[in-house]
Amino acid sequence: MALDFLKAGKEREDIKLNSQGLETAINNDLFNNKNGGFWRSSLIDSNVVDFFVPFLPLEHKHVVMCALAEMHTLKLAPDTAIAGKIANDIPYFPQETKMFSVKGCKSVKQRLNYYL
């Protein structure tokens, strides 16, 4: 759904849980996904879970922001060139568009050490 939203020219930050049927889609996927931990779960079926917090995949610009934030945490001067190299090194999906980072911000710290 996030990919469809972005292909429609909207920003990731504009995606809201109650927009575009996102909450319903998450609920249905959790309940009906045989590979998921909530498959046919009574927790979902009986509405015990009140709220889902979706974690949207990171785009290239968000990985750059993660790298700059990690530099700040380590009390280093922000270096957008290094942050860009780190973001370029991380794999992205789907294969045809490479829109979203396969890894989150946690992998940035190890890559930052490589460039220092």
C-alpha cells in the first residue's frame, strides 16, 4: 500500500492509519496471513487489539537522515557526503523501483564506522 501511495505522487508522511483503508488492510492481513503470528488469532477476531502501529519502510532520504542522526549521537560533524554513501550502500526493494530500504536505521551505525 505504501508503494501504491508513493506511485500516486503522495509523500510517505501523508500516509495516515485511517486513510486509504490502511487500518482495515493491516487487520485483514494479520488475521489471514498463514505465515504470520496472528493467523486466525482470537486476539484479532475478538477485537482485543485496539490499535496497530505500522512501521513504514524507509526511503533513501530517511536512511540519510538516520546516518546524520547517528553522527550527531556520536558527536561528529554532520557529513552529508558520508551519509549519502551509507544510504547508497544499503539494499532497496522492490527490485524494479528500489523505493524502500531493506534494512532500518540500526544497520547505519555499523556502516558509519566503516567510513570513519
